[in-house]
Amino acid sequence: MRVLLVTHHFWPENFKVNDLIDGLLDKGHDVTILTGKPNYPEGKIYPEFRDNPQKFRKFRSAQIKRVPVIPRGSSRIQLFLNYLSFLFSLSLLGPFKTRKKKFDCILVFAVSPISVAIPAILISKLRKVPVLLWVLDLWPETLMALGFKSKGLLGFISHVVNFIYKQAAIILVPSKGAVKKIKDDYNLQNNVFFFPGWAEELFNINEAGQPVIPLESDCFNIVFTGNIGEAQDFGSLIKVANKCKEVKRIKWHIVGDGRKKSWLDKKILENGLDNTIYTHGSFDVSEMPALLANADALLLSLRNNPIFEITIPGKFQTYCSARKPIISLAKGEVNNLVDDINAGVTGVSDNLDEFAKKIIDLSKMPNDKLEKIGKNASLFAKREFNRDHLINKLEDHFKQATSKK
């Protein structure tokens, strides 16, 4: 099938969509990617792309068509301009850049902002092909969770989201709670489906290798990977690390970058946690399997907000595949999963004392018990988050969408 993928982020940025394209290409699909210039998460155009853009015009056999964007920078104003510039660039240049190819369907990888779907809908109208949305972040709820309070703006965005959803042939979302919410809020009953992510294939290779950061063998090393932003509730994690500080062998390793990294570094120093929490910056995804394999436990966190109660972060599937206990500060669906499959320990931000005690108890467990907990997570991932099985389901959705033309 001839697929046009529209996405705000793509290789060399590290997102699940890269592995999705790998899977579609493995299945023999003809894929074209329409995206912007890479600038996530640092907020600057990647130097290697700026120096040699020709190197990033193909991803295996898939052609990449890029439009100019204002980099996301480090402030909310710059982030808004990044969203806006991508919307207008893609709407104006997207139809032109894809004019020479025919497509059977358009797939939108809809991480924030949801406005990425608008140019896709425009192209779908011009080309008379259906649009499928893979919605990773629910809007306007995600904006509300991050502190946006303008009722006028949120109301306008809600109308935009309603328009986008009504134009889509298929809507895919990564949690069952999100399926119910979209169906109820937008009166959509027949075209919204549960479609989770998966761990990249390189995480299924159980060879530890040498980690890219130093992890002391006599310590209990807790590793967080990914975006350091407002949604991740690092304020609560600072408090938890303080409560666990009495156990000196517990070490926290934050691997990633984002808008809150400088704030986090400052808070670490202010709280005297510079020998407890270490920030390491970002590394290539190829370095992650060895890093996760050498960790003792893996950390994920989300702010205490209703929208995050029905959110399953993409890293959850990766963590499960790494065969390590998961430490989850994420009220709702993620915590319930971790508890149901006995894959680690969970907590909520309004009871950090209990959460810290669970982490301390976990750090004192013998290795065989930790391995059993990690194995529970791995078996669940193999059963529920198998990439080949999920891409087969995506192909079924392609056929369903194109049959409606």
C-alpha cells in the first residue's frame, strides 16, 4: 500500500514513529514521510542535519519530504511559534512536495500538537484519500494538564479537535481509557480503536553490553529515560529522592533532555542531591538497550492530572521489554498495569512517603526477586506489545479505511 506519513517529528529525532516506518517497510509498503526539520528535544536544528541535509532525505527506501520550521527553543512562546510554523509550512508546502506521488491513505503520527492533522486533512481532500490518526496526546486536555487556563483558547482548540476527529476515517489511541473518552466526548462510536505502542526490536536483545553512563555495581541504580518536561512531575521526584536519601546506595540517573532540564539541575543542587541524582543528557537510541539492561529499576512519572490517568507513556512498553522492575509515579492506567502484572512498585504524588518506602523496600530485595519482577513485565510485553502483531492490525485498519472511499 502507498502510505503518506505526516508527523511533527521523525528520524534523526527519536520517536516511536521511526520504528513504525521500519515495520511498514518490512511489510513491503511504499512509504513517504512528510515532516519538519529535526530540533527535538534540544530546541535547535540538529547540527548534523544543518551541515548535511542530503544525508536525511531517505529512511531506508522511504522518501522524506521536510518543511521549514521555527525551532522549539526553550520558552513557551518559542514552542507556540514552532507549532504554528509547522502548521503553516506543512499546509502550504505539503501538497506541493507530495504532488508527484499517489497515495492510498494518509497516516498521522499525532503527538503534540494535534494540529499536525490539519495539513494531512487538507492533502486528503485534495487527493481524495482517507486519513488515519494515531493520537498519542489528547488535546485540549494535555494543555490543561500543563497549566494552560485560557477558556477561550481551550474552547477554540476543542472545536478544532472535534473537526479533526470527524474528518478521520480511523482514530487509534494507545490506552483503553482514551478510547472511551474520545467516543464519549465526541460522539464517535465506530472508528476509534485501541492501538498501543511497542518496544523497538533492539530492546528485545537480552545482551547487556557496556552502559553509556557509569552505573556503580554496589548501588541500586534507578534509570529514567526520555523527555524532561512539565508532564513528568520532576518536582515530586525531587521530594521522593530526598525521602530515599537515607539509603545512600539508591542512585537516580536521568537520561534525556527537555525544557525542564536546567530547572532540574538547579533543584538537585538546592536540595543537596548532587551525589544522589545524576543528569546525563541525551544519547542515541542504540545506546539505550545496554543502559536499561544494566539498571536495577526503571522510572516513569506523570503529573497527577485526569488526562494522565488514561495515558500510557511510550516508554512503558520499552521498560517492560527490558526485563527490569518498573517504578511508576503515574496515577491511573499505568499504575494499574504495573500492579496487575506485578511488574514493580507504584505511587501517587499525594502520598510520597509510602512511595519512597516502596522504593527503599525494592532496593533491598535480593536479585532473584528483582529478576522475577522484571520477567513479569517482559512476558506481558511479549503478549500485549508485539510489533509484528500490532502492525498487522494497522494494515487491517488501512484496508478498513480505504474500503470506505
